[in-house]
Amino acid sequence: MKETVPLLSPLLPPQLILMMARRLGFGRQALNFIITKIASKDRKPKVFAGYEPAAHDVFVTCFSKSGTNWALQLTEQIAHRGEAEFRHIHDVAPWPDGDFPGIIPLDDPGPRNRAPTGLRSIKTALEAEYVPYDPRAKYLCIARDPKEISVSAYHFLTGIFGLREHISPQQWYEMDLQPDSILGTWPDHMAGYWAWRDRPNVLVLIYPEMKNDLPGTVDKVAGLLGVELDEQQRAEVIRKCGFTYMKSRESCFAPPRLPLLTGKNRGKMMRSGKSGKSSEFLSNEQRGELDARMLARLKELGSDFPYEELFMASPA
């Protein structure tokens, strides 16, 4: 099916700003400004204001570019016992912090009413302090190496806004070092959910471990959700949560195609399905600098997240 290019898109205004800035030679500065606005704390407390979680809520709380859509596919397929079908993930999973038109509202009962298990997923990239906690709800977070996140975000964002040829990997790395960059909030995000990890309704998964053992990951998430799958259902969930299946349905998870951007430079939501590729454009020195910054902030927060063990034991 040929993908329809929308005449209006929530990403159109920033795209127009970036196109103008790019022509004037300020593409990197404009993108950095937009990223800073995205990472701003100003609106975060308002996102879930007044919302009380219920037993049917499954919060997918991954940091950006850390496997959010993979986690949503896991929760949706398990909630539907391997038979979940949707045109787009935002038709079934609310994303309150997305604040874009066309996303199913948080108060829409449709998804949980249609699920045989009565569960529905909620997508959010907010830190734990801004997400309402309730022992009846479920919370799923994925920990991914921030160095890999940097590489993934570079390909995704420069692709979406047509800036691949205007922002070099070195410039992107310099943007990551800014205190108000998206990556700058990674330690706070991870420390918050890691502190919840021993609660029975919280599951923190490690990205490379998921890649190495998808069947085991399915079992863990099903256990979190309290869903028993028979052998056939489990096999179907595993199949539909694999990279090959999800890649073949990328349009179900991708951002809208922008009317002013076409062709191969469009950002891809699922690029390679691999872990441990931060050396793709980060030097040993740059990876070491990012590691040092993440460790320093985790220490400031008093977090015991095992960063060195997980993300520095071998070259990423």
C-alpha cells in the first residue's frame, strides 16, 4: 500500500523552521533549539496531571530511541495473545507527552475493551518523577547504552528533518555534550526507574539482553502483565516481536511522512535491529567522554545503576 503524504503534520512547523535555518547556514543551531525545547521540564508536570492509573494500564516508560516501539509491540501482542492488529501504534497506545493530533486520547477505553486481557499500553518518555505510580498498574522500562542512543537519534532526527548532509557526526556529538540536550536527561530517567525495579509491578529490561534472548524477554513481560500464554500464542508473540516482522511493518510505528521531505533520507524508526554499534561514528575518546558524563550524573543522583558493568565492560 502506498503511504499517504499528509498535507498537514504536527512536525511541519519545525520542519519549515529548520529548512529556512538550513538555507541560512544555521541548521544545526535550529535543531539544537528544537531539541532543547523537547527536553524542557516546563510542561512535564502537566502531562499526567490529575490522571489516576488503574489495573488495566501498562506504562511503557522507555527513554527516547531505547526500544519504545519494541516494548509497545511486546505489551500489545501479549495483551492480545499474539493477535494484536493496528494501523498505527498511536491508534491503540496513548502518548500524552507527544501532544500531537491523531494520537488516541488517554481517556479512550477502546483499546482495553478490545483486548482479551483487558490491558492497554501507555507510551511515555517522561522521567519517573512525572509518571503517576499505582501498585495496580504495570511499568516497563528498557535500559539502553546512551552511546547507542546517540547514534540512533542522529540517524533518526537528521533523517526526519532532512539534515543528514548538514550536521556531521562530530557536530552531533558536540550537541550531545550540552547539558540541556536530550541525552543529558538519560541518567535522571534511568536512575528513576531503576530505583523502582524491585517493585512487583515494575520491570526494567536491558536492551542487549533482550536482543540475545527474545523468548525469555516475552516470558518476562508476560509475567509482568500477569498474562499466561499457551505454546502457540507464545510462539506468535515471539514471531511478531522479532525485528524481521516489525521491520516489515515499519509504517505502523513510524512518524508521519512530511510533505516537504521524500526519498531515502527520511528517518527510519527501525534501522538495523542491532546492539553495540556506537563505534559507528563515535571514537574511543568520545565514547569515554559520554560514559564519564553519564557516570558523574548517576553518582550525583546517588543511583546504583550498574552502568560500567552493562555499558563499559566491552566496546559498544
